[in-house]
Amino acid sequence: MNVRTNLKRAVRTHLRISLFLLMTASVILPAYRSGNPVRPNVILIVVDTLRADHMSTYGYFRQTTPRIDALSRESIVFKNAVAQAPWTTPSIASLFTSQDPAALGFEGEDPVELDDSFVTLAEVFRDNGYKTQAVVSHDFIGTKLKFNKGFDSFDQSNAKGYGHISSPAVTKAALSFVEQHARDRFFLFLHYFDPHFDYVLHPEFDYDPDYRGSIRSGEFKDSLLAKAATMTEKDRNHLKALYDSEISFTDEYIGRFLDELKRLGLYDSSLIVLTADHGEEFSERGDHWIGHTKKLYQDLIHVPLIIKLPDGAARRTVEDDVGLIDVMPTIVGHLALETPRSYRCEGRSLDLNGNAPPEPRPIFSETRRLAKLQSVVWKGWKLIYDLRRGSQELYDLNDDPEETRNLAAANPRERDELRAFLWSWRAEIARLRAGIKVEPKRPIFNDVEHARLRSLGYIK
């Protein structure tokens, strides 16, 4: 089969999938309306920088997330969820709006404000009579970037930079809200930041107590990057152990929040979604990078996605590829929420009742921060395309989940099929941008915010 035939087949597949999504959206939407007429409270928990493969829920060798494990046993666990970007602002913007980052105006190094033309998940809940509350711990999803759109109250008091341990205070603020609004119908967004660098050892979760090397708890990222080229395997393992300690610490406070929901009689009746914005890299590759933002390997875009339905209904594991871009239409569709005429989603509404498995669909991600990369995942294959160099990497995720063998030259049929998906997607993004006419706006941070973001390595 020649390249032209492959390209035509890929484009036809993409068009069939798009048509399927348009047809099924109207079918899935009324599902909740036909059941319980009282819509549940909804809680969306995002853990910053949480790699799926470092969670015991997803098979990690350490028991890092016992509290989330317990939640997952009553939930739908999506094993292959992909973030649309490897850094916070575009990833959560995509989660909130079901739009690809490029469609939202992310074209360069800087974060941009959420444009008023996009309907957010919080706005949909507010317009459906929900009390909406956010508790966040990062300036890059704060009010300066319009992430407060649709929230009645937006608590950004724990966005204090890399040296601040925020999980206890985020949980405290969340509990204060649910105690005050236990009788209300609410949408609560919680953002936990602690797994983000720097990596702090929490003594109750010490996974490498015998280490005696040069890596220190709370070490600033610039120092770690300076050491990266000379780190030994023991050093890298200790760095991961510190990261795992942060994950377990955060997991404990998420568990405390869930315990209080149970005490208040709110847990069983609530719809709870837990995910992450992106993952993290620990000098696993040749350039000795530590952190995120500039690559699209699975270390950075494979994220957890766990959805607990009211009363633990439809618990199961889903192996199909899904994106964070699918979360908003899935929640809106499952709850049959009324939406404004301007509401539109690039993601798909997944059937949470388990009546129909997700139709296979390519999942796209991108970054233009310190790099210009786009990727697509499709039926176990993944293509990463470098827009600056014109180079491409192809991986068989089933046989090579750590992406160590580039098969772009050896497998031209799969390479060309996935590249055709990328080209079709890029054309669709261009069409959307032409219709919406988004004007990216850079936020103006004050001196304190600027210092915090500079300490995190986000701005110079």
C-alpha cells in the first residue's frame, strides 16, 4: 500500500470519527436526565505534575497512592489518558474548555489568558444552578489568566511558589467550603501542587532512607539541572524517591478530604474526578532534562484519570485512549447539563455507564514551550513531530512503553498514517482559529507573582 493510499485512509478515518462524535453527542447527552433527576455535587481534583506510572493505582512498584487506590476501586479508571500539553496552563485550559491548546491561543513560550469566547466547565455549572468554588495553588491557573471564569469564589491564597507545602491548606480550604455548603449543590475544583519541583522529603514517606549521595531534599531545580549530567543511577533513583514522597504526602491529604466528605454524608452521592495536568522527567534521556514543558514523551503526558460516579456505579477499567480534552463534554453529557449556544467542544462525551466503549480516536498533544512539538497517539502507536527540525519519532507503546526505540524509518505505513492525522488536525485547528479570531493576551504579573514564577522556572 503506497503512501498516498495511507494518507487518504487516515484522513477518511479521521472524518468518520468526527462524524461519529457529532452523532453520539446527542445520544449520550440525555442519559442522566432519564435517571435520577437530582444532579449530584461534582468535585474535580487536579494534582500538578503527577505521572500516572508513579502511582500504585497504575501499577507502580511503590505503594505511593493508597488513598487514591481506594477511590479507584469505586471508580472508572482510564488507564491510557493523555494530557493535551506537558505544562500547567495549556493543559488545564484544555481540560476546562475542551479545546486544543493551539485553538486557545497557545502559540509561543508564554501563558495566555482564557479568551472570553470560550465557555468553561465552571460557567456551565454556574448557569445550571451550582455553587462554584476553586481552591488552587499555582499562579499559572489564577485570576490573571482568567481561570476564575465561572467561579463564584476563587481561592488562590496557596499559590506561594516552589518552597511552599500547600496540600494541608488546600484540603483545609476545601473542607471549609463543603462544610458551609453541605446542603447546596456545588462544583468544587481542587488543585494540589506539591509533587511539582522542588522535591521535598516528607519523613513519614521516606522511600530511600539509606541514600548518602549529593541530592538534597528541596534542592532548587537549577542546581539539579547542573548535576544532571553527572548523576549516578542511585542519584536519579533518590530524586524519584523524593518525588514519590511528595506524591504520597499529597495522596494522604486527598484522602483526608475524602474522609470528611464521607463524614458529612456527601461522598457516596458525589461525582468525583481525579486527574493531573502533566507528568515529570528525571534525566531519563540523553539531554539530562529534569522537569516538564518541552517534551511529549509518555513520562510527561500520560496522566491518571479516575471518575467516581454517585454510589460507585459502573466501576471498571478502561484501556482505550482518551484525552483530558474529553473530560468536560463527558461530565456535561453525563449530567445532561444545559449549555449556552456558544458552547462547543473538540473532545468527545464518553459513555460513563459502560454501554458503549469509546470509539477509537487519535489523541493529540503539543508544546511550544522551549520546543515546538506535536504528537498523536492512535491504536498503540505514537508519533512525535518536531516542527522546527521536521524530524519525527514513532513508537510502539505496547512493546516499548518507555519510548526507547524510534521506529519511524522501520515502519513507514504507521508513520505516514499518524502523520496524516496530525496534518488533518492542524488544518482543523487553523480553521477554528480563523473562525474564532482569538487574540492571545499575555498576563501582567506583579513583582511577587513574577518572583514565584521565576523560582519555578516558568519565566526568566
